[in-house]
Amino acid sequence: MSEHLCRTPRRAIAPEQARRIADAFLSAPRHVPTARTTAAYDELGQFVDALKMYAKAILLAPQDAELRNDLGLVYFNVGSYAEAIKAFNQALDIDAQSLRAHYYLGLVYLDLGDIQMAWAEHEQLIGRDEKNLAFHLLDKIQLQRRQAS
């Protein structure tokens, strides 16, 4: 299996800052989830709470592809690959140019052992001239092929 990603999809949050954000959210009179709040729960490893917050945030911003990518990451990190694939594909439905969605789909397919599908996502990145993510995914594909041999 490939290594899992950083649990904060947008930018790293220090654990003490994540705890302050989560506590402030819970003490607020009206709980409106934000990407920062959901990332805080994710950073703290409170995946059930993170999933709930992403579901609420998506209801408030249904056309936000990045929220779908972030949700997919939570599913990926807990091993719910079918749900992760669904979330990343929803992100692509909203934003067909989402490089993160293609990259993360490639990682999910690698974890599932489907090198052909991971390669297809690599090709999508190359086709969009995203060399950094494409090469990172290619390294992981090659590593998995070597380990399978």
C-alpha cells in the first residue's frame, strides 16, 4: 500500500491550533462548518466529526470542488476507498481541471492495486502539464510495480 497523505488537505494546522479551532466551533452559537474547521477535525484524527463537518459544508457550498477533494482525503485516510473515489469524481464533475482530484484518485487506485487506473490518472496530470504531481504519482506507480515483481 502507498503511504497516506497529510491529513490536512489545504494547509497544515498545528495540533494545538486545530484543538482551538474545533473548540471555538463547538462553543459558537450557530455551527457553520468551514474548510478550516473541517480540516481541524481531520488534523486531530477525529474522522467521524470531520466527515460530518464536510457533509454540512458541502450542503452549504455544493459547487465547491475543493471540499469534495478534502472529503475524499478523509475517506482515503480511513480506508473507505469507494467513498473516496466517489468524492474525487464529484470534484471532477464540478471542476474537470482539478489536478488534486486526479492525483488523489491515482493514489487510491494504487492502494487498491489497480496500477492501470493509477496510470490513467498520471496521464491526466501529464496532459494538463502538471509535472510535479505527475512525477510524484509516477514514482509511487514505479515503486508499486517493483514491489509486485
